[in-house]
Amino acid sequence: MSQKDCLVENNNRTSSKGMCNPSGMNERVAVVGGGGYVGWHIVQRLLRNGHPVAIIDLGMMPEARKFVESRGAALPPITFFRVDIREKEELAQSFKIYRPQIVFHVASYGMSGREMLNKRLIEEVNIDGVKNSLAACADSNVERLVYTSSYNTCYGGQQILDGNEENTKFLPIYKHPDHYALTKSISEQLVLAANRKLSLDGKTILRTCSLRLPGIYGPGEQRHLPRIVKYLEKGWVCFRYGEGIVDFVHIDNVVEAHVLAGYALGPEKEHIAAGQAYFINDGKPINNFEFFRPLMEGLGHPFPKRQLPFNFILFIAVILENLYCLDFVTRYNLDRYFPLLTRTEVYKTGVTHYFSIGKATKELGYIPRDPPNDLSEVVRLFKAAGHARSLPPVINRSLVDHILSRFVFLLVALVCFLGLWGRLVF
């Protein structure tokens, strides 16, 4: 790791408050994946709480880098290590240099869109990266590790009503509909299995826990919301499907849960979170499309009234996934158009599945912000960025029907052709 890959800023002033900890202990914290949306918000909260923090990532959001390079002198030290977590030695070296006492492993890959189909990279980041992180924890005598997990470890398209950590188990490996969910399940189990393992010094005990999150939203979110706004502006959001009641979680709640979990792994709360998994959300399930209604209407787009069959949309998603994998798609640079939707995204938006936060409230002290499912600040920021329509669009319903019918015909024809071609070739 070269010197230019390690940016260090020092300051002797610290807050009187630790990780929600009145004892005044200011443990060194490393956030693996701290340069991304979730990780950076966790970093900011830790700094405000008085913790020296290391960001371990390949890069940082522009907002994060600007802050690190130009912030004032009122915060504790912040360090940036440019590290590829797939490289075991690089990650281990950053831990040995910084010697963190607490680690938040937030980094992941392949959550949505075309990234979901890159199986090799998903495995390298989500499984190998976690293994490397656990090994680095053991080498550097880390005391606590909080792993950012996903609902997908337990969900694979089945209906779940008010699930919890007791009545909802890890989904069997063969039932996961996508590689991201599969790898998150494997990596979470690795993290929980590492709980109470001795570090190399033979004295330090590593305590671990995981936080299972649904779709994350909030100001500045870059994965889902811009994609939805893009589809709105192209006029592609003209129908609904399914009747799914699902959970969402605001970024402020994500941060709060992580900080509370880090504290609950420590002696002040008698290590109550050690070896545990927790579902985290806003505490109020909602219909997926109704959740986005304020965004649609707030930006001047009509809420879709047309309802299409769930299985039809699932069929389209399967076709789009398979088209993305064909050679001619990449050969003619068409991969940027695929897939518009994946099977997992259809399951997660169209099938009811929501979970209780009772365990997190009882053991971590987690209480969601009020009001839940609030997109008002998100709408304001998109408007400020020029995404509001001045007039509602006029939709030619007959044209929409014509396009849909033609699309279905072409899909069916393509499936028949590919099936015939497969028989002739193979």
C-alpha cells in the first residue's frame, strides 16, 4: 500500500461522548465500505460521537472526499485507506496500521440492476471480502464487528407476514433467486459463526452481529431513487403489478441501528448483541407503489393506474435477464439497456414480505425516526436538481396498449426462436 493511498488527518480534540457510550471511551473505528452512501453516513455519525474513524474503500463519494480534504478542526482524526477488499494482504495491512477496535463491514456488490448478473464479482466482494475482513480482525485483535446484511438472506419470493428472527430462518442455498442474496446469506453466516473467536493475541475475543436491511432511501441515495426518476422521465412507469406490502428504511435509521449495534456488542450492554441478527426498518410496512407515490406526483408524474399481472412481469424479467447474457447484447453495446428489471426486483416489489423490529427495539434500543416512509426531503432535492415536470404528461392509452401488445408478441417470438435454435445447435 503506497503512501498516496493513505490519507491521514489528525486532531486532538474529541467529543466527550463515545459510541452512544456515556463512559467517554472513544474507540478507534474502521468502516469497510465507508466511501459509499451507507458507509459515509455511518462515518459522519461516528465522527460526531467523537470516534477516530478509518474509511477503508476503493474510493469515496465526492461529498465524502470533499469533507475529508477540507473539514474544520473540530472533529477527531479521520483516515482513508484505498483498499480493494478482495486483496487479503492489502486489507490486513490497513488493519495493522490503524488497529481498529470496532469494525463496520458495509461493503457489498450486486444489489440491483445489471450488477446482479455479475456472479464472479459478487462472490469476490461479498464472500471473499468478508472472509478477508474476518481474517484481518483476528490478526489485529478487533473486539467488535457489525455486518451490514440484507432481508435477502431469508427472503426468496415467498410471502412473509410480520416475520422475525425466530420464525424466519436462512433461506436454503438452492432457493435463492439471485447470486447477491446467496452470497449475503453465506457471508452473514460466516460473520455470526466468527462470534466469540479468539484473536491471534490469545486474549481478545471478537464479538459479531448482523443487521438485515430492506430497501434504503434518503437524501442523496444513488442506487434506487435516481434509477426510478430516470424511468419516470422516460415514461416507462405506466403500470403497477402485484400487491406487495413491504418494508423500507431511511438512511438515518440505518445509521442509528449500526451505532446502537456497535455499542450493544460491548461490555456496557453485556455484549447482548453478540452472535445475533436483527431486522431493521422504518416500522411501518407499505405497498411498494404507494411508497413511491409522493415521489411520482411530487415531480409531476401521474401515479400509474394500470395493473398488470404479477406473473407476466416476472416472465418479462426472466426474458430480460437472459437477453442480457447473450453475446450480441455486449457485442453491439446493448448491455446498457438491460436488464430493466430482474426477477429478484419483481419479487421484492410485488410480493408481501415485512418483518418486526421488536428484537432490535428490545435489545439495541432501536426506535425508528418519525414519520416513517417519508420522501419529502428526497422530492425537494430532486426538484432542486431540475427533475420536476411543469405540466403533467398526456398519455395516449391506445398507444400504450399497442406498445405492450407488440412487446409481448416479440418476447414470445424470441422465446420460441431461442428454443428452436437451442434444439438445432445442441
